[in-house]
Amino acid sequence: MSVGGVALSTIWTQFSSPKNSASITEHNIAPQAGKVFIVTGGSSGIGFELSRVLYTAGAKVYILSRTKANVETAIRKIEGQHATVPRDNLGSLHFIHLDLEDLESVQKAAASFEATEKRLDVLYCNAGLAAVPDGPKTKQGLELHLGVNCVAHVLLEKLLLPVLTATAKITPFDSVRVVWASSVLVELASPKGGINIPELNKPSNNTNSNYSISKTAVWFAAAELSKRYGKETGVVSIAGNPGTYVTNAWRIAPAYIYYPFRAFMRHPKFGTYTYLWMGLSGEVTMEDAIQGR
């Protein structure tokens, strides 16, 4: 059976990401001491859980987010949850301001990071918005879903490409990555015939369509960045759907959109397992990224 030409098994797999069969979890993650990670939107949801797991594995984690108070609260919570763990076994957590609705803020965030760090092992493009009503736009006039979920992260990756490339030169082959959050709606609700570029200047008020377009753009952006720069830089840029979870991405979605999905949503920590595999597994290759697999 299928829905819109997509096998039901494919849809169900994306709604229910690995729980008991995940290859990398908080219980068996390899030590990450000496590695540096960025997690956008790391103060809540899957980003929070990912930051927590990386911290417990010894990584240095930069949480890029708009609200400093929220990140500080998240950091205190994570540190408090692991207060009895020997300090030498843990990593560190840091805040950099990032407003994905403003490309100037993206530039400042990248500059702040590069002024502090000369290494970046994995950039997690996790932050995003879903089902925002009334057709708002970013500061630069982009449709909000597209601007936040895709365009701002494209700019962030390009600005951080020098430090990612430098890291790739001193680390194992294919281990430096940019991980993008896509969605099952790429297959279920992406526009027939592809994205109509002229329509992006006058986006509709169809929140599902706008969100689906943004996540379709994410998939193509990740593959295209790998095609253009991957073999030259050694940086693997790959997109995948972490699953459907209770997160702040839905915070302003209308009830009629949110609640039908709510029955399928699980705890965000299970989405972390998909992210960990995408960011750390040796099974992920440059060829996979270039082919958009």
C-alpha cells in the first residue's frame, strides 16, 4: 500500500525512528573528548537531548540559539542531571546568539564561533519552524519557513566551511559533517513538479505547503553542498528525517495541524539517535551525501 506513491512502510519508518534498534545511543556513544560540535536550537526538544548526549560523551558543544536565557536554563539543567558524574568524563556547553530570521545574525554567530574555535567536527542544523500561520517573512523578506529552516543554515554552513575544512584535514576521512533536519513531508507533501521558484517571492498562506517546500529545499541544499564542495573540502553535508517528536518546532502551529500529528510524536531523545548516526556513524559516506541518500 502507498500514500501519494510513497510506500506505507517508508512513511511509518519515518514516523517511528529507531528506539530499540538504534546503532548509536547515549548508552554506547564513543568518547567525543577533543571534538567540537554546533547544535542550532539546542535549548529544547531534540537539540537539547543531542547537546546533553554529546556533553556526557566529553564533547565541547556550542548551542546556537536566539534566547540566551533559554540556553542558560538548558545548560544548568544538563549539568544538574549529570552532577554526580566525574568532571573529567564530561564535556562543556557554550552559548552563541543566533537568530535564524536574520541573515546578519547568522554572519555574527559564525564570526563569534571562528573567533573562539579553530575546529568544528559536526554542525547540526537542527533549529526550525513548522506550520507558522499568516505568511510571515524573515528580516530579509524570505518566506519564514524557507528562510529559517533552509536559507539561514545554508549561509551558516558556507561561513563555517573554512573551519570545517581545516578540521577535515586532521581527522578521519568522511568524519566531518553537516547534518540537516528534513521531514517526512518531503515525500508526502512536497510540490508536484518541484519548487516553483517565482512563487517564493509571493508565498501562499498554506502552512503545510510552505513547511514542505522548506524541508524539500533542505534536502536538495545538503546534497548540492556536498556535490559542490564535498570532495574538495572533505566535509559531508547530509539531510535526514529524525522523526516526529514533541518539540518547540510546533510551538505556534494551529491546533488543527498539531493535534493530528501529536498521536505519533515521541520523546525527543529518540530523535537524537538518528542525529547521532548521521553525525558519527562510519556507515555514512560522501557518496551517500552527494546522491542525497
